[in-house]
Amino acid sequence: MTEQALFPRLFATDDLVQVTSPGRYERGTWRVVGVVATTADSSDPAYDVENRRTGRQRVFHGSRLELSRVGRGA
């Protein structure tokens, strides 16, 4: 298990992130829109993200994301 999976980062709204090992339609830079409602004991929170280029929205767990740039994602 990777360190990223063991200790997922917590992201803030407007942080710019990239997907680790992106699949089809998951490439590029994504802007964090917010946290998706999760259970209190969840060790891997989910985030609502929006692709900066296409505007497509997805939900990814924090363990699948890596920080690209802090803030100013608009």
C-alpha cells in the first residue's frame, strides 16, 4: 500500500489537483469544488471536482488525487 493511500491529503475548495493513474477522461487539472458528504469514520474522504478545461464534474476519493497547486482554481 502506498503512503498516499495510507495518509490521504485533505484538500480545500479551489485547490487544483490531478488524478493519480488517470483513466480515460480523467486526465488534466481538476479544481476541488467541495467535500462530498461522508461518514465520520471515513479515512478517505471524497471530493467533488471539476475539470478546468472541459467543465466536467466528477467525485474522487482523496487517495486518487495529488495536489497540483493551492488555491486560485477559478
